[in-house]
Amino acid sequence: MTTSPSRPSSVVLGAGLMGRLLAWQLARAGHAVTVYEAGGADAQGSPARIAAAMLAPLAESAVTEPSVVEMGRYALTRWPELLAQLSQPVFFQQDGTLIVWHRQDAADAQRFARLLQANQEKVPALPKMQALDATGMAEYEPALGNRFTQGLYLPGEGQLDNRQLLAALLHELQTLKVDLHWNSPRAPQDFAPGTAGQPDWVFDCRGLGAQAQWPQLRGIRGEVARIHAPEVTLRRPTRMVHPRYSIYIAPKQDHVFVIGATEIESNDLSPPSVRSTLELLSAAYAVHSGFAEARILEIASQCRPTLPDNLPAIRQLGPRSLQINGMYRHGFMISPALLDAVLELVHEQRTTLANSLDLHLETVPT
């Protein structure tokens, strides 16, 4: 790879979480950036818009590989640095994750705890998990102290507000004079980077929009409820162990909560069913009775782009054309690592970060 002697130009395809982050950082680095997005500026078609945006590497180790856990650990340091560069505030907290369960599910909780303990040994740099009794529960989460007598506390884990972040990134793109094209789908083959009259770089961040060029991608459907619950005062993301319907509850500002659970192998983008909505909200009520009087702000579904191994990957389509995809359910937790690995490839023609985090790099034969 070579560097253009003039101001480099880059095209970013897709303006979800990854596309906005990458376009923003490239523009900050001096690139003339053009973004093409199939949808609108509100990111309605992006899974990032309905995500809980939890940064929970140890909690997520139950469903993913050590490499993703390491990327999540990296994000806990990197996200505060990125947020500090934004001109608009974005809610961020790093007060840990709470795991709870009902008495009848104690056996499942014990298996879950053993799994987390084993995974923690694979990534020893993670803060140590703490077992809580009734006193500890009341100390860490007073709102749940009378309902649960046991729990697990995972220190250091965090979350941010996904919609505030997407809006703040859009503001940065506009401020940096990024050329934004909404409702304008494009594909990598529409460009010939590095040739006369073409951009120096092309970055494909379209998620499931890239299936035609990356057929291994598939959708994992998720359903969430966004509610306003003034009677609920949870301090940190809370997950409930359940043999059939484990849920997470992520508190945002002003008593807004994002509640989710479901993972369905499907590209179906239809609204959530009545059954799944009832189960989701009933499970939330089982955690805190104050959710009974909450107001439903939104019930939504979206499909997250996932590769066969459920791990993210960067593909090189040509010397100056990259695809970044497969973030599955871990978009906010791993995007800083993907972002910085791509920036290393652009600026240094190699990436030590990807190697250290075991991030998959692939070259597509031409």
C-alpha cells in the first residue's frame, strides 16, 4: 500500500455504528470522507439504534470467545478516550454488571458462575467476579435487596447510551464537512480505489447490507423494549439467569431502561410478536415490580450481522478496499478494537492490534 501525496480521500459504505466511527476518525485524521448510507440519518436500519450498548466482556464470555473478551476489555479503556473527543455529551458509566436469579434457578446460576470463573482464568486481566449475599445485594443494588438474596457482581463493566452516541457522531461528521449521502446504497464494486478520479480507500461497513458480497453473513434477530420507569432505580446493567428466558436490563438516563433477551436465527425484520413482548416484559417485572407502572416508549426488533463463527472479521477486497463486519451482539463492545485495527492498516499498512487481539484478517482472492 502507498499513501497519496495529496489529501487522502475515503468512501465509507454504511452509517451505522462502525461506519460513523470510522468516517469520524478518518475525517479527524485529515481524509476527505464521503459516506453512502442506504437508509436515513436517523439510523433506523442499524442494529446499533436499538442496542443496549453494554460493555460487559466477562458477562459476554458465556457466549463468545476469549478474543472477543479481550476486545471488550480494550473497549473499556478506549471508549472514554473516544467519547472525550466528541463535542456533545454521551451517557457513559462503568459501575459493573449485576447477575441475579430466582431461588428455583439456583442450579443454572451455579453453572453460569462456574462458566464465568473458567473464562476469567483465560483472561486473567479482567477484574475478579464477586459473589454477593443478601447484604451485598442490598449494598450494590438497594432496589433489588428485598427481592434477591444472592447475586454476582462483575466489577469494571460498563455501558453507554447508543442513541446519544449515534447522534453525537452524526454531529461530528457534519461539523467536519463529511460528504453525507442518505438513501443512497452503494457497493464496493461501484468504486476503483487508487485509480484516477476514484477515492484512495473504500470501507464497507454495511452489516447485513453486504450479504451479496459476503454470503457467509447471516442475521441474528434481537427484540428489545425501551421503557420509562420512574419507580425503578437500578444503578447498573442487570442480567437475570433463567433456563429459558434470560434477560438484561440496561438503565439509561432519566429512568429510561433498555430490556432485551431474544436471539433468533433469522433475517426477519418484522415487529416483535405479542408472545415475545409479553415474555420480555414479564421477565423484567420479575426483576423489579416497579416495571409494572412503566410506560412503553418503544418495542423494536433488528437483525445483527453475524458470520458462521460468530466472530468479527476484516476482509481485504483489494489493496485499498476493506470490509468490516460480523459484530454479532457485541457491536459496542468490540467496535473500538475494529476501528483502531482498521486505522492501523490505513496509516501503517499493518496492524499489530489485530494480531494481539486475535482479530481475524482475511484477503479475498482476486
